[in-house]
Amino acid sequence: MSLRCPLRAADLYPVEARAEDVALRTHLRGLTIDHVWAAAVVLVPVGVTLALRMGVVDLAYHIRAGESVLRIGHAPSVDTFTFSVAARAWLDQQWGAQAIIALAYRGAGWAGVAIAHAALVGATFGFLGLACRARGASVRVSAALTIGGFLVSYFNMGMRPQVLAYPLFAATLWILAGRRVHPRRLWALPLIVALWANVHGSFALAPALIGLAWLEDRHDRAATTKTTAVVGVAATMATLVGPYGIGAWRYAIGITTNARILGQIQEWEPTSVRTVDGALFFISAIAVVVFLARRGRQTGWLPLIWLGSFFLLALPAARGEVWWAFVFPVVVAGLIGRPARPSAADRRGSPALNASILAALVMFVVVGLPWFRDGIDPSSGSSRLLSFAPQTLVDATRREASPSARLFVSQPFASWFEFASPSNQLFVDSRIELFPDRIWDDYLDVMRGREGWQTILDRWDVDAVVLQEEDEPISSSIANDPGWRLAYRDEMGRLYVRA
């Protein structure tokens, strides 16, 4: 991606600058401060990712689905997880991501998933740092911008299929950023997009990225204009590679226009300054505006299109913040450009201090390794690496209900129940788009304790109800209903079975 115009490869990498780089490197033996900055781009995100628990609300059922993919050798075609839409057609566009996550789980359990999570996050920001460098920013500026992007995107870094799309997006930015110096790398994009189209619905952003890059090439009359156009067409065709073909596009468009998802799911709500992630997004946008106003030069319309497009993409849905967080560092890096050359002493820094900082970063990663933190969490009965994993409730359900019992489970717990108790079918789960409105209306009527909630459970032949502790008013309603008996309760939730 070339985000300044006009811009030529020689502008970013003049012969004199390359010669100076070679000469300077001969004086920079050993560990330099630039090495430390470059390592921090990867180690900081990896360390933070390892230190935190993985939420399983949108993760556990993906492992079960991935195991099914690995077992049968292809993507599922119908739903087998629930009884409300049993045998309904299921377009599982994320099947490739599910298989990859399931392989990580097979290899080393939840520790393997945690390591895969950290590796994906590290690769994402490694590519993002390279993209900033390809735009001409110094190592330190690139590192600072990249870590800034990590902070803005932090709340969207939970382990799920979307995280597999992040390094693909960042790698696309890197290839596009350096395309005029390394045009052959462009031919990797169709392969990247083909993979992307089978792991997450955000693959639709790939043709948009390449299209913006082509606009820059055409504006600058760059030598890569034709190649970028041909690669863009090939990448667009590559989105059709997979078991669903054009259906993957229908899925991606359907998700972004589904009224139920837009109206009820927090991450699909409009970005708001009242949330921490929303506040970080708007702060970063303000910082970019201040930078543009104070840089002393007029900013071309193409960088503004990049920034404006991804800013607007984030406004209607909070989950769009992450794409802005990846794009703005690269755009700003291109506008900053190549800085004045620091002296060899300045780039070298103190070898002892450099080693100390790098050692601290490595230790930060090591202490977060899952094998040092894993164990059984007494409050949930599951791994300490996880959150929203109510294994104690699953165990109680196994004791109190039959293996084939129909379960009405509070939606945040549904993913774990599908993973940990696959013999039981559930009413609804995290696949919001799979269920018709009438099913969600029934679910919400029960959860809100509306008149007739008992009739709904009877109509669906529900055998047991699993609720979070904070689920009101249904918790109060069912507790006072003679048709249901409290079979188990702990700090995570409650299990009711028919009296």
C-alpha cells in the first residue's frame, strides 16, 4: 500500500540512502536500540495476549465444529448443535478457522489454543510494523505507531476466527505498502485472499485494500498500476475458492445487514465514546487529525480516503474499530516518511540497557506462557486460561438430566455447553444469524420472564434451564414456579430441572 502521492520507489529507497544504510550497519554491531524497538512490536502484543484469559463465548463451539471438519473432511452443511433449528442449512463460512483452532486444541489442549492465539496476534503486529517500515518510517516511529494500533484494537483481540483474519489483513497491508519496491510479492495476494475467504467474513476487505492501492498507482502513473489491477481481479476471484463459492459473499453481506445482530449484539452496536474501546478509537482519530493539521503540509486526497474509509467503517459497528487500528499506523507512517538520519551512537544506544529491556520483554512473554498458569479454576471447574466456561454447571447437568436432554441455556454459556456436553442439544447459541426471528423472540420472552414463558418451554419440550447468576427477571420467575426445581447453584449460575 502506497499512501502518499506522488511517490516512487526511488523516493523511499534512494541509492544514497541505501548506501548510507549499508555503511551505518557496519558500525552497528551487536544489539542496538533499534533491535529492541523491532522486537517490542511483536513481544508486547504477545505478552499481553498470553497474560489474559480467553473468553469462550465465541470460541468453544468453534472447536467442536472444527473437530467435525477434521473428522468428516469437509465443512458442515446442516446444524446438529441445537433442537430449535435442527437440520437447518448452515453456511459455516469460518470452517477453515475452526479446523485450525481445533488442530491447536488437539495438539496441546487449551494451552495450545492460547499459544496459537498469541502467535496470531504477534504475526499481525509484526506484519503491521513491517508495513510501517515499508512506508518509510523509522524503526522507532514504526514501533510506536504499531503499538498504538495494538492499544486501539486491544478489545477486539479475543481468540476466535476473526483473529485468524488479522495477520492476513496486516500481511496484505505490508505487501501493498512495499509493492513498488517488491512488485513480485503482489502475486501472493490471491493466495492470501483464498485462505481469508475460508476463515472469516472480513475477506471482503481484501479487494477494497487492493482497489485503493490501484487508485494510488493510477494517480502516480506507477509502473505497478497494471500488475496491481490484475492482482486485484485475481484476488477478487480467489474469494470464490471454497465450499460455498459466492455463498461466502452472501454470508458476509448477510451478517452486516442482519437486524437482529445489529440490534442485540454489543460488538455490532455503533461505536460509542462511553465504552473504553470506543474512547480509544476516537482518541486515536483525534490524534491523527491533530497530526494532519500540524504537519505543515497539505495532505493529499488519497491518504484521506484511506483514513476516512476505515474511520467510517468503524462508526456503525464497534467491531470495525480493529480495521481502523491496523490502517491508521501505516497511513501516518507514509505521511511522516523517512526521518533525518540519526547518528550511529544514537541508533546503537547502551548495549547493557538494550539487553536489559529485551530480557524484560522476553520474561514478560515467558511468565505468561499457559503452562505456568493453567490449572482448574475452582469457581468454574474449567481451565484457568478461560472465562465464561461453566464446567461445574455442565457437570451438574450431567448428574441431573439425561444425556439427550433438551437444554435452554443462557446464550453466553451456550458455546461452552456445546463443546463440553455435545450429547445435549441446545435451544440457541452464538450463531445469531442461524436462528429465525421467531426463535429469538421465544428466547427473549423466556429470559425476560414475560407472561407465557412456561408455555414456550413446554412447547419446545425443554428438560433443563441453565442461567447465569445475573439473568433477571427469569431467575426470579423460575425460582417461584412450582413446575421447576433448583437442582444446582454456584457463583457462576443455576441449573433448573422439571419438578
